[in-house]
Amino acid sequence: MKELYRQTDEVELVRASIDGDKFAFEEIVNRYRKMVARTVKGMLGDSVFAEDIGQEVFLKLYYSLSEFRGEAKLSTYIQKIAINLTLNEIKRRKRFFPMFSRDGKNELSGFDVADFDTEEKREAIELVNKALMSLDPKFRIILVMRMLQGYSTKETAAVLNLPLGTVLSRLSRAREQLKEVLKKL
Amino acid sequence: MKRSEIKELIIGSADNDADPQNISRRLEDAGVTFDFSKVFNEKVISKLFTTVISDDRELEFTRNLNFVFYRIALTGIAAIVVLLISIFLMEGSISFNSFIGLSDSYDESIVCLLTGI
């Protein structure tokens, strides 16, 4: 059954999932888990919390599948859920755990070293993570969309529901901040 | 990939003129990949479908209970009707005493029956 769904298009997968077909939904999870991981872990750092938010993204997706009208791509729909839940989590932490938050920056960036097969890869991901975590969440999300998801500025503006001008100005400010931060790293 | 190259890519991603797809692909080649744990899919599916299964079980139990009750109720009514007919045929009338099997007993005989004297 799982094999059957490997080739199935997403409209069919959505329909089958709404009918309660768990294999169809598992295929959706399988197709988009890395995309969600890039957004969630790029924003929150690699932690158990990121894993929980990732799960929540797919739970929310499952319960809102009937509202998905197919006008946008499923990936965009999932991406928006992931962005909303991640930003909500950052806000929640700022509100409830202000002592762990410094100038709006998230402090959860502990990567499990055992996950990386080479020192070079570990260093690369650590550098990206430190650079991202040094930014304010509103700049960080734009960088995550461009750097990790490969979205254009227009696509980033659309998925974040922001005017193009706002994205451009945030991008420019983020660039200046990154230059400063990366000098020290 | 050298550290300086990765830094360039990071800064480049904030450049509107840069090609973000090329940057993300090159970073991925350098090992900047993100994924969840191996049991991620299982966790999501079990969270969703164990609840659904337990709801299904509850529904099935209620449906079975209704079905069994319906069968028992019908059989019970049929048994009561047969009992009333047989009492009517044996006694010639249907009274409460005959229904509970005390039609030809006196109070004394009940005392004897209960005490064994």
C-alpha cells in the first residue's frame, strides 16, 4: 500500500487522507518532513521542541485538510502552518520564559554532534545555525525561507504574507547584521 | 567546503540579486541538511490514528450493545407472551398471583415452604 502511494499525486493523497487513509497521509508526511524540518529547525534550532512542533504541523495539517481547496500548492499550505506554529512558539517562549530569551534571540541551538558524519558538516551546520540564531525572528524567518528553502524574495513575501518592500528592507538589514556576526565567528 | 565559502553563502542569501535555490543547494551539498528523527513519521501517524481507532472501537461497542439489546428484548417479549398464554390455558384467567406462581398457595403453605417445617 505504501509503495502504491509513492507515485500518487498530492490531490489524490489529500483526498485519501480526508477519507482516513493513514498510508496516504504518511506519504504526505514523508514528502514534506524535510521541508518542515528546515523551517522549524532553522527557526528554533535543533532540539526536541523542534521535533514536537514538527509533529504539531502535521497534526494541524491533518485536521485542516478538508479546508484545503487546492488553489495553492500543498507545500505552500504546509509551509504556512509550519511558519505560524514556529512563530507562535517563539512568542510563547518569550512570554513565558523571558530568562531564556536574550534580545529576542532564541537560545535553543544545541545540535547533537553524533548526528553529523564528518567534522566539516558539523562545522557547516553550526555556522549556519549560529548565524540564524543571532538574528531577530522577523529577519531570521526571511533568511530561512531564502537560504534553506531556496525561495525567491517574491515567494518569501507571498508565503509570509508580507509586502515585497518589507521583505526587501528586512533582507538588507539582516545582511548587515550577518556581516557583523560572521566576522566574529 | 571552506568556512569562508559558507560564510559567503550565508551573507549571499540575504542578497536580493543572488539565486536562493543555488545557495540552498550548495549549502545542502556542504552538509547543511535538516530532518527529524527516524521515528518521526510513526509518531505523527500513531498520534493521529490511535485516537481515531479508539473512537472507532467505542462506536463499534455501542453498536454491538444496541444490537444485542434489541435481540434480547425481542426474545424476552416473546417469552413473556408464551408464559401468559400458558398461564391462561392452565388457570383459566391471568392474575398477578398466577403470573408469579402463587395462585393456589395460602400464606401458611408459603411459611411451610420457606421454613421447611
